[in-house]
Amino acid sequence: MIGRGPIAFSHVLAVATLTGCFLAAGSLTHPSLALAAPDAAYSAGANATGHVVTFESKSGVTQAATAAPTVGAFLRERNVVVGSDDYVDPAVDVPLSDGMVVVYRAAVPISIETARDRVVVTSSAQDVGALLDAQHVSVGPDDVVRPGLADPLPADGIVRIERVVTWTRVRHRAIAAKTIHRIDFRMQPGTSHTIAKGSPGERRITIRFSQHDGGPLRKSVVASRVTKKPHARVVVDGVGEYEAFERFAAHGVARSEYIARSAMEMVATAYTAECAGCSGMTAIGRRAGHGIVAVDPRIIPLGTRLFIPGYGMAVAGDTGGAIRGLRIDLGFNSTRDAMLFGRRQVTVYRLK
């Protein structure tokens, strides 16, 4: 200490004490080196393998042996420069330990687009759902997100959200009542009478409406149920029997409510209760007229219920001397209708 003042005793004592501590530790170490950070010691040339860690990144999952003291040093060892928006777990200042898993995701630019706006952000989110949560972007229950919420961030950097608004409405629609016309030969031809007014039914329809990004409305029926059945209107018409024959012939047996057991092609003629030699009473004790037909009992037993297209329902209720084999004589209420009918080929159905 040449050129300086005298050394105080306290200074000598302090230096001696510090030197003694280093000697007691077994080596003489410079204080600044002993207190340096672990990363500094690592960068100064430590090359011993300290840990085996698992590294997860976009490239995949690998295992690596490293002497890096911290997560940050381990990443620098792999030339990874951690940005402010990158995801690192554990944090960069956490010391490494054997068997540790280090996860790194680099932040990428992502464009979040809707029909009305576009926002560009930088994110290292694990999936699209986490990205939208982090950006406080709400998604409605019917909105369409592409890619999906559980998908990773897209390679093209674009997340599209289609805003969808949906609602339902219930509509009540009337079901028109049918009109059924019946023939009554007792009524004056050309007259009619309503015997049942009938009533309309009702159908309950649930319709779903939707609108995509404020575009045109779309609708679809999601439910339809009859809540009230319609009741038919029944009208009785007075017509001549020949007119009735022609009307029924246009529909045929396919429109009949009855099921035929068998069918026979027969030659039909017509008669009335006032015909020559007729008593007006039939073999089964009923007065002759429309609905009572004469048959050959060997072919069609008396009392058999029949259906004859163009004539209607009938009962085999009479016989006749000229009615043999496949012949049938149809009863009419008026001579005019019987004359108009004349003689023709008909199909006779025996009913169950």
C-alpha cells in the first residue's frame, strides 16, 4: 500500500477473516465468480450432461440430454428465441430437472374474420377455442366457426366466424273438411240436402327460421301434428237412378268401401215393380225397387249382398223365369230409369 496512508487494524482483520473463510471451504475462489448466476457458469464452458428432458413443439415430441440450468437456457441451446406472445411451460426462469416436460408454441399471426369485420392478432393458443377466448370473441350457440373450436390454429392463419341467428314460430293451419255426396232415390232429382255440416280440422306446424350473416331468411318445418281432425260434410243428392248408375260407373269398384269376395261377369237387365206380371213383392218378402235384384239361386243364393258398379249396393232378393245362369235383373224405382238402363254387361261382386 505504498503511497497510501496507514492501514487500519479493522481493515486487516476483515481481509483475514474473508481469506480464512475461503481457505476453510477447501479452495481459494474469487468472490465474484462464486456468486455468478447458473446461466453464466453454463455459458462459461460447463459441458457435463445434467438432465434428460422431453421437448414438445410444433415439430413434435423429442427427448434431449442437456446441461442447461434453466428452461430459457435449454431453449437458447436449440436456437429458440422466445417472443413476448410465445407460450412456454414451465417459465423460462424455472430450473431444469431430470424428466421435465418443456412445451413451446411460437405465436403466429391469425386473422379473425366475420361478415362485418376483420381483426389480426398474434397468438400461441393451443386451439381455435382458446384463441377466441383470449381475444374475448363470443360465439353464439348456432354460429359456425371454421376451423372448429377444438381444431389447432389453421396453417393459412384465417379463422372465420359465420354469425347465425335462429328462432322458431308455431303456425296453426286449417285442414279443409271433405264433402261426401250420397244418393237418395227417394228425393226429387236435382235437389240436395245437407245432413252433416262437417267442420275443418287443425294442424300445428313448428317452423324454424335462420339467418346467416344477416342474409336472406331460411325456414324449415321441424314438426307438424294434427291437433284436430276434420269432419266431413255430408250432402244427400236426389237423382234419377240412371244418372246414379252413370255417376257410379265413373268411379268403379276401386272407390268402394266394401271388399269383394268374388266377381262375376253377367248380363244385366232392368225391371220395376210395375212390370207386367209383377206383384210388387219379391221372393224375400221385400217390395221390388232399387237395391233388390233378381238372380238364379243356383248361381247366387237369395239374401247375398252384392255390389254392382254403376248400380250400387244390392241384395239378391228375387227370382225370375227368364233369369237363368249368368243373368241378373236389376230393380229400379221408375220405368224411365229402367228403360234408360236397358241391357248391358256388368260385373257383380259378392261381398264379405
